[in-house]
Amino acid sequence: MHATGFYTHSDCLLHDMGPGHPECPQRLRAIEDRLLSSGLGQALSRPEFGVASVADLSLAHTPSYIEKILHWDAQLQAGSSTHDYVDIDPDTRMNRGSLQAALRAVGAALAATDAVIDGRQQNAFCAIRPPGHHATRESGMGFCLFNNVAIAIEHAIVRRGLKRVALIDFDVHHGNGSEDILAGQEEVLMVGFYQHPFYPGIHPHPPAMNMLNVPLKAYAKGEAVRESIRQTWLPRLDAFAPEMIFVSAGFDAHQDDDLAQLMLNTSDYAWITQEIMALAAKHAKGRIVSCLEGGYDLPALASSVEVHLRGLADL
């Protein structure tokens, strides 16, 4: 069994974008319920951690964007209704709890990164929200405020001195925000698959040599996804030989998730996790930090996170 850290916090439940929104606090509750009913939660350590600072956010976001978020939060805190919102884009809004949730989410990713680099945990999973991989350097979008995993990667490189870091993104939507922040950085290799054409509607050709995008057609099944990973991701990652692996772990490519049309199941997520574990064992001393992104069918999300965690913990 590996020493796997499970990073989550009740603050991440404070972010609420309104009734019926798929990115809801119940996502984290479903994961917790699954860990309790399966007994898996007993095998994971739950470290305490703090919130991110403006200096942390500045690793990946512009001062003007950070100031906007702080300004919108101040407006919300001054309002009289707990149901007031600020709309960031047609899909993304802030309520009074959003900033605290977002700062705690980034704090989890940073704490997990330090714990894994320092050897206090072999690997870690951050059950956090709001998600992050659509947040660009200058804007939030696609349910995301701050780019949790990109900030953690910049922290690993700038502050902790890592020279080769991989980001694996298996969310059904392309991580355009992570791409915007990390494109062209020779210390980073980002690989991902996503349903195309689909939100956020990017061109399938990557903008820089350190990006490997694998567009998949709607209704692609697990074996097709596995084969594309064998042919594209794995050779590039093996040649890159990362010192640490970060994961944008979106589970919305599951066949039961209504927000997209890929056809993965829990066994596919177990297989992907095993491949990531093998790469980490070969090149990165087993060091992995995985951060929750999408996944909106609650039973599918909970079961997929369970198999992902079982893989990380070698259970």
C-alpha cells in the first residue's frame, strides 16, 4: 500500500452556483459517502492545510484578474442576500462562499505538492472545488475560478526547483486554461484527451511543442481511448521522464455523465490510473498529485474516484 494523502475541506462546499447547476457541493458529498461506504477512507491520510495567498495565485494568474475576483467577492460580502451572484461567464458564477472555496482548493493542491515532494506522502488526491483547468491566466470560465493544478505546477518548478513536470488531463473537456498558462514552458509536458468538437471549442492542433492534444469523437469507447493513450501519451511521457506527475482528474468522460458523450467506465479510469502509476514509478519516484476537475453524474463520479484512489493507494 502507498501512503496516499486525501486533501479536502468543508470550505469547498461553500461555492454554490445556484439550483440545478451541475458543478454543485453534492459532488464532494458523493465522494465522501462512497469512501465511507467502501471503507476506503480509512486507508487514506487526511492532512490539514491552509488557504492560498495572492502570491500563490500570482504564479499562474495576472494581477488584474486576481483583483477582479477580490473585487467581486467584496461586492458579494457587502450584499444583503445570501443568494446574490456575480456572473463570470454564462456557465460560471460566484457566491459569497466562492472565494474561500477557491483559495482552499488551491491551498490543497499546494499542500499536496509539498507533501509529495518532501516524501511525507507517496502521492495525493485533492477532492476540491471549484475545479480549475479551464481558468486561463487572465480569466475564469467553464466552472473554474483559479487553475488549481497549474498553480501547483508553477509552485513545483519556481519554488521547489523541479525541472521536468508532466500534466495528464483526462477530463472530457480540454484543459484550455492549463494550456494557456503552461504552453511553451520547457519544464512541462501536458498531455490530454477530450471530446472534439466540444466545449471549450479549441483547435485540435496544440499551440506549443510541450502540448499533446488527443481529440476524440463522440461515443468513443474505452478501448479506443486506451489505444490512443498507448500510441500517443505513453511514448511522449516516457521520453520526457518527468520528475513528478500532476493529474487533472475529470470523470465526465464516463458513459453515464450527461454533459458529454464519451463512453468510459470505471475500469477505464482504473487502467489509466495504473498507467500513470507505472510512469511515476519508473521516472518520478512515484510522485503524483491528482486534482479533481469534472464529473457530474454523482454515482459515476463517486465510483470513478474510488477506483482512481484505489490505484493511487495500491489497494
